[in-house]
Amino acid sequence: MYQKPKCNNCGGNGHLFFNCKRPITSLGIVCFRVNLKDEIEYLLIQRKDTLGYVDFLRGKYSEKNVFQLKNILMEMTEKEKTLILTKGYPELWAKLWNKNEEEYDTSNREKFDFIKKTNKELFEVASPWTEPEWGFPKGRRNFKEKDIECALREFEEETGYDKNHIKLIENLSGFEEIFTGSNMKSYKHRYFLAKIPYFISLDDKNYQKSEVGNLKWMNYDTACKHIRPYNTEKLDIIRCIHTLLEESIIF
């Protein structure tokens, strides 16, 4: 019997990921703990590379769209822009994936070289960022994977914490941030809320080094300072969660 294709993005039937009209969706976990001073702390991870840098190497831009290029470059750190100007595409692409050699799309290399030759002045605009973005662990759904299954798997893979050691806060449908990225595509990140015992959370050195640059537990004020100001949707999520926790509405 013929079965309609199932979309890995939205989970719907009748179409595949590349034909999906809904925002590109990731699922994740906002995890918190209560420290020995009875303070709420949140788990944030820092990506190894900025989103702008990754999008640039993946060719997720139009070489004729200067506005889009400026937005992508403004997300990068000065170190990343220097790497682009001083290193070749094959080397940077292999380093991005932590491999000595990694196949790449030649059209992306051509775009990379073209921008360096014709729009070099765009790289001279100073970037305000000294490190990649901070956020919550998340990732894309596998085939036929449910939202919560995806969120827990990605949490375990990226942070190194056993998913069985966290307790999901029940009766919550999740917290969503929907936004347009620097590549002009629409994104949706949906997070579930979970708590981890304090002493289990102290073992925090097993995170996924290939994609995650750092992992830290932060109180509310520190977390807000680490999230970039233009990530207003992410800031709204942590504000909402913190208010609910502080007022003991959900915990």
C-alpha cells in the first residue's frame, strides 16, 4: 500500500522536508537546576562557530545581496572574519566539520572566493562580538521522531548529560521562538522545560566538542547578558520561564 511521505521538519504527511512551507524547526530543552544557595540556574551552551560563519561557509546567501551579506558578517567574530580572509575554503570547511578532509559543494567555494575578491571591504566593518552565540541545546528531528524524543536526544548528545537524569516539567506544551535568520529563512525553535539534580549537573565536561564550544550553568541575570540582544525571542523565553519558576507557578 502506498504511504504518503512524512516530513522531517514539521512532522506532517504528504510532503518532504525540502517542500515544507513551515519554518525550519528545531527541538530542544531548557534545563535548570537549584544550586546550594537555593538559586535557579540555567544551562546554556555556546556554539563552536557563529551561525553567520557557518551560513557563509555553507553558501547560504546570495552573492549579489549585499544587505544579506552584511547581516551574516555582523554575526561573526573578528577571528572568524580573519580566518575567511587568510585561509582557503577547503581548510576552513574541513575544520568546520573537525575532519582532515571533507567533501564540499564547488559552487560554495566559488561564492566564497568571489566575495573575498569583490566585496573585501565588507569584512572591514568591525564586529561587536568576541565569541559565538550562547543558547539552549537543540537540533533537528530524525525521521518519524516525535518532538519530545528529538529534544531529549539532542540534549543528551550536545550536553553529555544522560536524558534519564532530567525530569521534564509536565503540563507544558513548550516554549517557542519564531524568527527570520540572516539568510532570510524562517525558523522555529521549540523548547521543553526540565530540571536536573544539582550534584548530577556538576559533571559538565562531556559535551559534544565537535559542535559545542562551551557549556555553563548561569543564573538568570548572567544568562540574559550572554544571549545576544538581537535574539529577542530567546530572551523572551528565558524571562517567561524564570517568572514562572520564581513565582512557583510550574515548580
